[in-house]
Amino acid sequence: MLGNLKPQAPDKILALMGEFKADPRQGKIDLGVGVYKDADGHTPIMRAVKKAEQRMLETETTKTYSALAGEPDFQKAMGELILGAGYNPALTAALATVGGTGAIRQALELARMASPDLRVFVSDPTWPNHVSIMNFMGLPVQTYRYFNDATRGVDFEGMKADLAGAKKGDVVLLHGCCHNPTGANLTLEQWAEVADILERTGATPLVDLAYQGFGDGLEEDAAGTRLIASRIPEVLIAASCSKNFGIYRERTGCLLAQCKDTATKDLAQGAMAFLNRQTYSFPPFHGAKIVATVLNTPELRADWMAELEEVRGGMLRLREQLANELAQLSGSDRFAFIAQHRGMFSRLGAKPEVVQKIKDEFAIYMVGDSRLNIAGLNDTTVPILARAIIEAGV
Ligand code: PLP
Ligand code: TYF
């Protein structure tokens, strides 16, 4: 039986991680996988997370099964973190999931249960796993224009024109902030125009929020999502705690489904718990408890927010340093977009051959589409990267 299996194409980003590890060159630089790293290249456990775990170790008395849809304290804390004052638990179903990826998968399963002819609109480009999951599920995927190769900003006219083709029963996947892989994001005014289109077409937004706190701040990064939720009665939100709590391997995420009335909310909540049961039964507990403990304990929350600000500020400084260095070396402002982008990533807009050349000649690893992880840099490597970018002819 198993001999009938076909080989699967490896995940390019994860394959690049392996290639980097195997590279024997001294001074190699990893700007590939989207994991936060400090100046020493280390992905630390956040202080508040460690403290929450210590408390849990001391106070937990059982490891028996918890709740199928996740613990209410986690659901509520996430609802408030994401939607702020607009969070209405009476109208919002919530589900603890296996990471943000699990939330995306369950959101798509939920949408398909409700809308069998569902099509999903995704930005061109988007996180490759989005399309891969949709293809695997057999869902029709439509792309909408998103990135302007010339300006390295958002092609908003193209995006609007393409989203106008969505209809009721379709899902429009939007990156809540810190677009992966481009780093180019919508302004709040543009979010309002997207809400207009969603209102007009009746399509359902699915917001992927994987980097809240990594762009302009915790509140600012949720502003687009909140605007959509204030304007559109039915909204799906797939959130990841991997990055902003630094708990990648705990696999912690959350699906929120804002509904138009309480009867629909009850239906959605039942269907979401059902989906967890069909897939893996109870969701992981540990990471969700860390998040709930941090968010619900004032001193831990304050410390987490302070550390997240340090992380965010560090990435912003690296962006500015790199943009300045490139301005000097190129004698132009054509790399100014790096300082305007937000989140961990920027797409340079270089051809695959150039990305390959930078890897071969300078031992600098970025994803083949010329996405670089800003957090992979430090004060020493910024000038090295800048020189490589210019010498490779980006
Ligand atoms: N969505 C985007 C855009 C991402 O970059 C990631 C990445 O890690 C995820 C979702 C899912 O994260 P995780 O499943 O690790 O929580
Ligand atoms: O885009 C990234 O690099 C992160 C991490 O299969 C990641 O989102 C990459 C690939 C993957 C899972 C996570």
C-alpha cells in the first residue's frame, strides 16, 4: 500500500534551513526561516513565558484532558488581545488550535462545511503553506494582485480590482499585519476600502494574524483586523502565538469566528469543537496555558509587552541600518522600502539567480523569492549583507 505513495516536494523554507546547517563556511548568515533571533543568533525564551511555566510547574495538579475547544481563559485572553474593546464573546466562537497553521486549516474546514462551493482568494504572493494546504484540501484558489515589483509596496489598485471578483460564499485571506513574504502592508485607509469591497461582494474575510506586535505595536498591528471586524458581521481570524510569545514548538494558536447573531455563534462553536475532535481531539494545552497566564497576570503581561517591544524595536533598527547602508553604497534611495516594510520579512525583488549568487559567493541565505528575515541580522552582518546586495547586482 505505502509503495503507492508519490514523493512530496519538500517545503523550500525548511529545506533551506537544512542547507544552511550543512554549510561549513565560517561567517555564514541565515536570513531564511521566519524565526526571531537576537544579535547572537539565539531564539530566546521570553522572560514572562519562563515565569509562567515556573508557576504552572508549581501549581498544576493534573494532566487530565482539558476542553475540546480550548480553555475559556485562553479563548477570552486571545479574543481581547486581537479584537480589543470590539471583542464580543457572545458573538465570537473561539477554538484553541495546533499553532496558527492549525487555525488556518480549521478555518478553511469550517468555511467549506458552511460553503461547499467555496473559493479562497489569496494574495500573490502569500505564505506558501496557505496555497499548499488549500491545494491539498482540493479548494479552488484565486490569487489577487498584492505586491508591486517596481515599488516593493502594495499594488492596491490591482488588489481592489481582483477582490471585486469575489462573491458570497468565497473566503478572502488577508494578512493582518507584517505580510509574509513581502513585508509590504495596507494602510488603515486601505483596510477601510477592503472592508467596502467585502461589504459589497459578501465574501467572508479570513485574517491570518501571525505577527501581532512585530510590526508597529500590539494595538497598531491589530488595527486592520479590528476595522474589518467592526464593519463585517462574519469574520474568521486565525492567530498564531508562535512569534509574539516565542513559543514556536508549543504549537499554540487560536481560531476566532465572529458571527452575526448568537444562534450562528452557537452553530459555529459546535462545528469548531467538532473539527478539533475529527482532527486531533483535544488541542495542545501547555502553550495555551502559558499565553493565558501571561496575559491574565498583570506583572507578567507588562514584562511580556516590554520584551516584545524590545524585539520589535530591534528589528526596526536593523531595517533602518540596512536601508541607510544601502543608500550609501548605491548612492540612491531605491532601497528605502526596507525601512518602510514591517515585520520580520522584506522581499528584495531580486531574481532567483541573484539570490543563488548571494548564497554561493557570500554564504548569505535568503528564501528563493528574495525574502530576507531581518531578525537574522545584527550590527556586524548588516554591512556584509548590504555589500553582497550591491555586488550581486540587486
Ligand atoms: N501564517 C503566517 C503568515 C506565517 O508566517 C506563519 C508562520 O510561521 C503561520 C501562519 C503559522 O504559524 P504557526 O503554525 O507556527 O503558529
Ligand atoms: O515563513 C516562515 O518562514 C515561517 C516559518 O513550513 C515556517 O512562517 C516556514 C515554513 C513552514 C512552517 C513555518
